[in-house]
Amino acid sequence: MTTGTQLKSGNRKNPILASIEHSPIATVISDPRQKNNPIVASNKAFSELTGYPEEEIIGRNCKFLAGEGTEPWLTEKLREGIAAQKPVLVELLNYKRDGTPFRNAVLIAPAFDDDGVLEYFIGSQVELPEDADAPSVNRHQNAVEIVSHLSPRQKEILQKMAAGFRTKQIAYQLSLSEKTVQMHRMLLFKKLQTSNAADAVRIAVEAGL
């Protein structure tokens, strides 16, 4: 099992696992190939948001932040997205380690290996103010504005990334060389003001790509 501890030790064999380490957004990665889809990696931002240390996160199912007030119809929407292997974004009530409830914008997105087989799910969380309606609209508008600066090809590649595809698969689907896709990825990361795929995917989903 790949864990967050291994990430800290400098393991860069899997870029998906490594990509969340320095993200300012609370993020975990789970492994659907294992029973109960356990979390296999988490970052410092997730611990800071939820109050859970890494040793209490790794190995648990992603739904452990749920509680008595968590909306079942929203958790069902997450389950449907996971079952369909498609990105899904919901805003639901979760609970921190000390029991404090918080409104959480949860994104779950698939990540496929080079053969097109589901490898991981990336889950990121953003705490929302109590009145979450306006911030939700603002986040969508901000994401749309940021994405509007991308070229048509960069948007196309970002859409493929949000769907969980890797560089090799995107290159094949778009009839491009891997080097060209990598170049566009670097440019779109710069325009999105991020350095990792997990954050780029969140922006894509918030923008409605």
C-alpha cells in the first residue's frame, strides 16, 4: 500500500500520489481496487482541515467525515459518481475530528492507469462559510473566468484530465504526441496558477467542463 508517509519520503514513482503532497487544497487518494475503497494517501492540508492526523486517515473509507446531519441524497450522488467512474462535486455537511460540523465542497474524480483501468479516486475538500450559496456561485464564476484564458486545445486536454485520463491516453485520443500534450499541460497549469493535476481537475469541475 502506498501511504502518505511514503510520499513524504520522496517516492515519486506514481505522479498521481505525489501530486497532492504540496497542494493547498485538502486532498486524499483512495484505491478502488482494494475492499471498501480505502484512503492510501492524504496531504497536510487535509489534516489541517479535518483535525485528523495521517495515521487516523490512511486505510479508512472516504465517508468517515460523515455524521448524523450529513445529507443522504448528497452522499448518494457521490456514490453514483464513483460507480460511474465520473467526477462529481457536492456541498454537504461533514464533521471534523472534534465533532465540529462544517459545510464541505467535496470533489471526487477518477484517475485511470495507462491501460485505461481505474486506478485511484482523488477526493478534495474545501470548507465553505455557513451561507454557502453565494460562495458556490462565486467559485463557479471564478473557475469559469480562469478557464476562459485557456486555448481551445488546452481546454480539451483539461477536460480529458478531469475525466481521469493520463498523458498517454490523452495523446492517443486527440491524435497528438505525448510531448505536445505535456507542453499544453505545463501551459495550462501556469494559466490556472497551479502546479499539480489534482487542483487543475477541481478547477475544471467547478467551471463545469
